Amino acid sequence: FVLRRSAWLDPDCMLDPRLYAASQAALQEHYACQNSNVPRICTANSLSRFWSEDPYAAERTEALLIPSVLTDEEVQLVLNMGANWQDRTTDHASLNSALAGVAHDIAFSDDHVALYLHRDDFFRTAQPTMLCKLLHAIRSQPGDWPSQVTPLQVRCIELHSYAEGGGLLCAGHRDNGSVLTMSVCLSSHVGGHFVTYAEGLPVVHGMTCGDAVLFHSEKLHNVSTVERGLRRSLVVELWAQSTNVKDRFR
């Protein structure tokens, strides 16, 4: 895989106004990390942390944009896997009509759902070669990443779907408890940009279908509002515990 750095978003540029609170939280945390006497900002998303020895370590790392992690054919295979589970839905009454018939195990909002493809070890059984390819993409990158000899296992493999108007907009969002996360773009849509933060400023990662962003899981991240189309993504998280074949928490 050939790496290319994501483009910085100038702080004077217009950012999705619905991400204002998240951007302010990132900036506040950056200021806090400059002062050892200021406690880390915590939200309800506060599971056990991998970065316990330095709660700001993840924020000091950079996310990497990796082009063409999956081919068009592999993207379609993943989407087909999701279509196999039409019986898996929630009772979320106000779900966006664009998500009607989209299989999912959890609804994060009216406009955002996810399906656990790792449940009952389904992804590994159905697509072992693709899983190896994804894991290699995660573990083989040069730079400030855990050593390949550090044992990490699959925590989750999630197929995310965002309808128009949806996004991951909450302030302080991290994949707490995981070590590495890779998000692979599976669709062509308008808006719905993947956003991380560096020195408190937002970084927008421009992806096309098949591209991925790799980052330390406890690095702050968001998805801006989807303006048009259905945003689909495959999220793979690795953690320092045994392989998980249930939900996010065993």
C-alpha cells in the first residue's frame, strides 16, 4: 500500500456547523494536554483506556490515509455480506426511511446504524483472505504504531450506514478500549467526511471508495453530516484482549 497524508483543514475554512461542539472539545483537550495540572476531559464514552500511562498519547499521533485498501469487487463483497442479514434489525421507531431494510444490530441515531460482521466469527469464516488483507494493512504501516509483535486481536468488524443528515457528531468521541482502528470507505456520497484532530484543529480525510483511514483508536474522531447519498463504511478495531465474536463488549 502507498501512503498519502490527509489534507489539513485550515482553521479559517468552513467546517460542518454541527461539528462545532466536537471541534471545541478537541481544542480544549489540546490546551489541557499542555498543562499537566488540567485533568483530561471525559465524556460518557469512558470505557477502560489503552493509553492509561499517558491519556493524551493518542492525540499526539497522526492518522494515515491508505488508498485502495479494498478493490471494487471486495467492496461489493462486503456490502453483499450485509445484505445477507435482513432479519437483524432494531426496534428504533424513528429510523430514517433510507435505512429501511438495512440490516443492523445497533442504531446510534435515526440516521446511523451498524451491523456486527464479526458476530459468531462470520467475517473471518466468510472472507478469510480479505480479513488477512485488512489486518495486514493495519499492522504493516511504517511510523508510530504498535510493533507487529504486540499481540492484538479483532474487537469488532462493523458495517456502518449513514443516511442523509446523519453523521458521527458527538464531542469527545473515541473508540475507547481499542488500540487501532481502520475505517474503510465503501460508497460514493457527498459530505460524510472522516475528521480527526491535530493540535486541536480539525483534519478532514478525503477518501474515495476503497480507501481507508488508520488511526490510534483513542484519537478523537468524527464523521461530518452526510449531504447526499448513503454513506457506507467498514470499521475494524483491534484490541489487546482475546478475539471478540459477539458485539463490542463480548
